[in-house]
Amino acid sequence: MKDNRVDTAENDIKKLTGNSSLIIFETPRLIVRRYTMDDADDFYALNSDKEVMRYIRPPKNREECDSFLQQNISFYNMHPNLGRWVTYEKVSQAFIGSFALIPIKEEDDRIQIGYALKPSAWGKGFATELVKTGIPFYFNSQQHQYLYAITEQPNIASQKVLLKCGFKQDGFFMENKKKLLMFKLKRNH
């Protein structure tokens, strides 16, 4: 007779990791992997949340989220080791948000690091853990000399994370009447 607890545990691990070839990297507490269309509900919950999107972009409706998710999945094929990825907490197996290494603009070869975390994941050090692990992942997989990050001026929490991880503020620019601060980190040789 088969133990149903084993099936449940195996299904939980599969949801967390997807196909192991989809895993981008792990931290002590988190798994970062490629999104699949099976993640559409979590992707929608994150990208439609006004509080989460406050300093990122306008919240999206379900149709926009599904299209945006498909664009992100397609991006993986054209840009190895870059993209927006799903992030799960290992112990609880909870979806906590997204982590990204993406071009600043579509036609730009400058890459920015970023994240969007559910409010339940705020204040637990996950952002710092993701950025600290994402930096060497980026520099080991890309030839660029710099990694960038952008925050809205009022987003002090993210600015503190970036500074703690070694980024330096490198000017600002205006976009849609918002002052955005640019941060930059140089590759260590």
C-alpha cells in the first residue's frame, strides 16, 4: 500500500522547484526558478497588488498578467541567465515574490537587479538575501562590468538593501513625473 504522505511531499517539492532544470539559484532560505504558466495565479496575485507595485509599475489585471507572464517565459529563450523568476521560501514552501535580472530598457544592454515581494515577506531579510546571492550569479554568468538597480526616491527600504549589498548611488532621472535613483555595482576582479 502506497503512503499518501510521500505523494503529497513529492508534489509539494515539485511545485516548489518545478523541473530542477528551471532552478536559477538557491539561497539558504529561498529557491529562485524560472516561471512557468503553472505559476499564473501567484504571478497575478503579486503583479495586481497595489501595495507591492507601489514603487514598481501600475498593477495589472488578470489578462495583462497572463500576457506579461508569457512574455517573461519567452524572454528566457532569448536571454540565458536573465529574466524575472519566481521565488519560494524553502521551509514553508510559500510563494514570496519575484527576483529579476533584466535590461533597464528593451534596447539597453545595461542590466538591473530587482525584486517584488509579497507584504508577508517584507522585513525578513529576503530582499538582502536575494540581492547578495543574485550579484555573484549575475557576474559569473555575464560579461558586463556593472550591475545596476533603480528605485523610486521614496523607496528607502530598497535603497538600504542596495547600499548594504555594495551598490553606490549613481545619479537619478525622471520618468513619468517620478524621480528614480540609479545605483551601480562594479564587478570585482
